[in-house]
Amino acid sequence: MHNEPTLEKLKMLRLNGLAAAWDEQQRSPGVGSLSFDERLGMLIDAEWTSRENKKISRSLKEAKLRLTEACIEAIEYPAKRELDKAVVRQLQTCRWVTEHQSVLITGATGTGKSYIACALANQACRRGFRAIYRRAPRLFDELKLARADGTYRTVLAKLARVDVLIIDDFAVAPISDSERSDLLEVMEDRYGLKSTIVASQLPPTHWHDYLSDPTLADAICDRLVNNAHRLMLKGPSKRKEKESTQEP
């Protein structure tokens, strides 16, 4: 039986996963003992898995995570870190995404805030959600440029559509009036509709003072802090620990 025409037709139909599985079946000596329905089911499963993997890869590429290798399974729980494993396991289910809740991750520099933020976003992508990673300074620069070139509403709409927005390094630099307004616009579009991860060295209790303007600070903090899960990381810097263990 000549398989090449069939393989070509499957590829033209963009059934590449099915084509690869079908070709493998033809080469497997034991597949003849399976029924037609069993073989068909295996082919459909292969195509489904192929498409799901491509979807996840595309979502992860679009997310542009700072730490692409970060994953929930690799998070460490030393006692000095005081990271609640039960809370992380709850977040692993991504129920917080479906319920449009947020996650606030705080701690000193080097305690792994960015890693956990990226790991949660990675998990969300694996569950079929879309994510975007931005450092706060880059996010504000992006919105500033968008104001200048007339694409401000387009950029805001893009940020509003994504299921999980990661704002890393929040409150690492003084915030301007325009940046406060931009942050309120972003959070207004997302509150109760989408999920946001914020990673910061500054505890949420100090965010109101950081934002300065009482009226805008009230509005922003109300949307950021309410209905949010909190992870407070403690312990020494993981970067410094790694440096101290390296050979001189």
C-alpha cells in the first residue's frame, strides 16, 4: 500500500499530528491487532495533543516571560522562605484565573518573586489561558510611547484582553502623574474581568503612600489589593546564596 499520497493529503489538511501518528502506525507491527475504532481513536488523540502543544507553545511565546523555564513544579519551599505550599497548590489549579482574581508577590530582592510570577503564568498558559509579562518601567514606557503615536487605546485593549497580566518590579522607581493615570486605566479594564500578578519589593501596605495622589491611590489600590492572593517571600537573597557557593 502506497502511503505517500495519503500523508501528503493529511499535511495539506494541516493534520500534521494525525499524519505523524498514522505513519507511525504503518511502521508498527503490533498495530494490526487493534480494531479500526481503536486505531482511529489513537489518531484523533495524536492530532488533539499536537494542536494543544502548539497552542501552549504559541501562548508561552506571546507571553514573553522573563524566566521561560520557570514552572510550578520547580518552586522550592525552604523553611526560611516561609512560602505556604498549600497556597501555591491552590494557585496551581488556575481557579484564580477563572474567577478573575489577582496575585500579589512581595519580598526583598533576590527572593524569587519573578520566578514565582513567571511560574504561575506558565501554568496558566499550560491550562489554555493567555498571559503577558511586563516589568513596570517597560509597561509605563510602552504606554507613554502609545500616547505619542496614537495607539494608546489599542495597547490598552490588548492588555485588557489577556487573561493574566504580570507586572514585575512594581514600585522600583518613583511614579509620575501620567504613569499613575495609566496604571488606573489598566487596572480599571481588568478588575473583576481578568487576572493580574504584581511582584514588588514594596509591601502592599505601602503602595498607597508610594502612589502619592490620595484619590488615584485609593482607586488603584482598591483594584489591585482587593480580591487578591498574597505571597510574602522571606529569607536571604537566592542570588547571593548561589554566588557564595561558587568556586572562587
